[in-house]
Amino acid sequence: MEEPLKESTLRLWFVVRIPDKLYPEQAAPLLCAGVTTYRPLKQFCSYSKVIKAGILGLGGVGHVGVLIAKAMGHHVIFLSPSDKKMEEALEHLGADVFLASSNATEMEKAANTLDYILDAVPVVHTLWNPTFHRSSLKGSSS
């Protein structure tokens, strides 16, 4: 069995100090899902108007995506195929709107209303409808 690495040289760019009050197991999701979602969302930080964000998937990446988008002042619309995650998205994470993709009428209303869509579902899924994605974004043509 190999000995664990005791010393290493790291670039300062990749080192993050974890505050003493934050347990490593609490910091890990922020370092993984946080970086994954923050990087694409930061391009929407400098807008003077409220950004309407569509977020799909409420696992680690989607969960943190909702939190970061809300912290950036975005109006968050969480999309899911059923109402099972509505309470978590609205009450626990602070999403502004819950949209069940199984509701065709509501999906039609949402078309051409979003500034971006963060798809945090790591597989091809029933919500992945390229026509909806394109037609949902403001200023895009399908």
C-alpha cells in the first residue's frame, strides 16, 4: 500500500482557505458544485436589470446553482418534471417560481422569458427539449 502524500507544491490559485467555523464536509459541495455553477453564472453579474434564470435539476449542482443565482439577485425559476421538489426549491432554497415541465400550459407561458438556463441534470432527460431551451431564452429564435 502506498504512503499518503505528506507534502505537495500547489499553485496559490488552486488553494482555498476554509474558515475554521466551516467543517470540511460542508465546504466540499461549495468547492465542487459552487465552482461548477459560479463560473457560468458570473457573466450575468454586471447587469443592471433583474436576470430571469431557469434552473433544471436539484442535485448538488442545481441546489448550489439556485443559491448562487439568488445571491446574485436573479429571479430564479426552477424547472422539474413533477411537484416532488417544489417545497425544497421554493421554501428551502428560495427559488422564486416552480415550474413543472409536465404542465404544457405553464411551459408555453415560460417560452421566451428566460435570460439563461442552467441545466444541472447530468444525463439526457425528459426536460431536455432543445426547442424549449432555445425558445425560452429572450431574444433567441427557434
